[in-house]
Amino acid sequence: MSAPCLFYIYDPMCSWCYAFEAGWRRLQNRLPERVQVTYVLGGLAPDTNEPMPEDLRVMIRQTWRKIEETVPEVHFNYTFWTSNTPVRSTYPACRAILAARKQDAAAGTEMRREIQKAYYQNALNPSRSGTLIQCAREIGLDVALFTADLTSVDIQTALEEELRLAGRLNAFVFPSLRFQYQDKLYSIHVDYISDEKMLNEIETIIGGR
């Protein structure tokens, strides 16, 4: 029988995923040792070069404000909207995670945090390869290899596999948590404030209560 596995399905450019970072770290630190963690990229928005429509820009800014009201420790740099031409495309950032992970398994987490820092704190655009290459440099990756991998067939194939896995996990909003235990799959409610509630859900499933 396989070990218990907690799947974290996310997108590096998802603002609610950014809001969940602190809570996710707290939950991970408290998980039972035998629970494995598996990251799965959800792919929020496919490739495009088209500028983001104004109504979508307004909606995302409103989401940022809602997050700041809901999760007090989270803040956004709103100059992003005046210093960039926003593009509704997160697949490049997803591929960047996979290219980082290819060099070092732990680098996927580092790249996720660096992309979030670039986007939400430094008002840079992770839909652009230049920003992603800069992120790779910041976390000490082989930049030439990363740049080649970013547009490679292998990385695109890996992304498509992760998107299919997210679908099989029935995860279509991000972030999502799915817990696999004794060949059954459970949905864990994402709580941005209380890691205690999420941990209790997991422990209840393990305990069979």
C-alpha cells in the first residue's frame, strides 16, 4: 500500500496561491512524517501574447484587495499594473518551475517563491521569459540550461502531464489540496489563516474517525 500523499495543486502566478504560502509552510511543518508531499502545476492560463483585457485587470486588482483584507500578512505591489503590459498567461511560469525542478528537485519550490516575489513584490512580469530567466539567476540555477529547457519539448510534455494529473485530482481552482490515503482521495479545505483546521482534517482521515 502506498504511503499517504498530500497533493498541492497550484499555479505560480495565482494570487490566492501566493496568499496561501505562509499557511502552506505552517501545515507542511506539522504534517505526520509518513505523509509525502507532491506538487502539481494546475496551469491557470494558457500561452498568449495578447494584452490582458481591462475588465480582467480590474477583476484581478479587486482580488488582490480582497486577499489583503482576508489574509493580513499578505501585500501586493500595485505598480505592476502601471509598469507592465499584463498578459493573461501563466504557462511560461509553470514551465519555469519544471525547468528549475529538472536541475534540482528542491529548486521547484525556490523558483515558485522567486516568481511570486518578482510578480507580487517587485512588480515584474512572469509571463515574460526575461523575468523568468532573472528568477533562475537569483536562485543560482545554470541559466543557459534553464533558458534552453524553458522552451523545450520535454518541459512542455512534462507540463501537459501535470495538467492531466491536476484534472484527475479534480483540482480546477487553485490552490487545492488533495489527500490520498489507502487508495482513496480526499479534498482538504484550504484555510488561509488556520493550519490547525487542515491538519485536523488530515489526521481525522488517517485516524479513520
